[in-house]
Amino acid sequence: MRVTDASRMLLVTRVATATAARLADASRKAASGATVLLPSDDPVAFAASVRRQATLSDVSARSRSARSAGDELGIAERALDAATELMTEARSLAIQGSNETLAPGDRATLAERVRAIREQLLQIGNARGTNGYLFAGTKTDTPPFDASGTFLGNDEPLFVPVGSGVTPRGNASGARAFTAAGGRDLLDDLSALATALDANDVAATRAGIATMEAGQDQLVDAQVELGLGMDRFRTAADLLDGDEVTVSSGLARDRGATDQTGILTALAAASQAYQQSLDVTKQLLNLPSLART
């Protein structure tokens, strides 16, 4: 092959390599929708995008945590709503049992219903959410109440960071909702009411009306606290979602992802240049001087 042919082929090879690299780069950017993907694309913009990505990851994580905590408190709040209804029924049974004309057998029947309510309340106290037992404090992997109704959990809070220095409590207080830590031990009170009814003790049954009301109030207070916590987390999650949109927009600017038209135009130009280089290469290879060996 003559020197002129070799030079010509070298030039063609360089052009083809350059246009292929240009097409690969344009395709990569079109696929990602951004122009700054590597430090070599734009060192300053790339460094800014790395910092912005870290911020975005942090905001996204806090948003997920806040929404998860809000959902968990929502489950606990609905459980306490059911518990409140049970205590309302127990109060109604205490009122019925306080009627002095009621026969002892009828009070015994009411006692059985009170015991059933106690079992249902115990099941609610041991309810599980998505992250473990709802009312166990930090002991989320074990039931907070044993079969006898003894509280085995704790009242330790699980704090959830949602902002700088902002870490609301993200778990329910089973101790304050169901035990004497909140004023009354609801399970003991229900047992006492059932015993009074079984014993045909009108005075003790009448006293049970007040304890059932106190239990209701205790559960309502805990329910309100959970509702406020749930709203707090969901509001925080909404605000963090807004921050996420803002940071994402900044990241798009850092990466040059806001000019989609320009990215697609560059891809089209690179494709055209690459095709032209292929056509030129074919033409050169068909020249007589290049066809001879």
C-alpha cells in the first residue's frame, strides 16, 4: 500500500473513531437525559451534582421515615379507637349490672361478656404494625402483654429525625394507653368488674362504671396524642417531598438535564456525522489505489 493510501486510511480511521466516540457519548447522555455524567464532562458541575445527590438522598430518606412513622401511628390510632369502643361497651355492661333488680344469673352472663372484652383488649394491646408490636415501646420484637395481662414492654420513645434537630416520637405509648402509667390499669379494671358481676356485688359493679369511664378517657387521650403525632409526621413528609422536588430540580440543572431538546439535537448530529464517516470510509475503500495490495 502506498504512503498516500496509508495516510488516507489513517485519517479515515481517526475520523471514524472520533465520530463513533461522539455518538457513544451523545447516546449515553440521551439515555440518561443529562449532559454531565462524568467529571470530564464538566468538573465544576459534576462536583455540584455529587453534593446535590447526597442532599437528595438524605431528604428522600427522611421523607420515607416520616411517612412510615405517620402510617405506623395511624395503625396504632385505629387500634385505640377499637379499644375505646370496647371500654364503652364495658361501661354499658357495668350500668346494666348496677340495676338492683337484675338477677344473679344475668350478672354472671354480663361477667362473661366483660371477660370477652378483656381478651379483645389484650389482643389489641398486642397488635402488630409494619415495624413490630405497636404498644411495646422499644421492645418491638416481643408482645407487650403476657397471657395474664402483665405489661412486659416499656415506655421508651423511638425518635424519628425529620429535620435538623427535629426528632418527634414515632411510636405509641402502650404503657400510658393501657396500664396504670396512664392512670388506670384497664385489664385489671375489667377483671375487677367481671369479678363483681360474678359475685352479684351491686356496689362494686356500680363502682366499675367510673373505672370504665376513666379507661375510656385514658384511651381517648392516648388516641388524640397519636393523631397529633400522625399529622405531624405526615406534614413533615409533605414538606420534605417539596424539598425533594426543589433539590431534584437543582440536580437536573447541575447535570444539564433541563435542555432535553439540546441533548436530542446533539444525538441526531452525532448520528449523522457517524453515518457520514461510514459512507466516506466505504468510498475510500472502493478507490482503485486502495483496492490494490
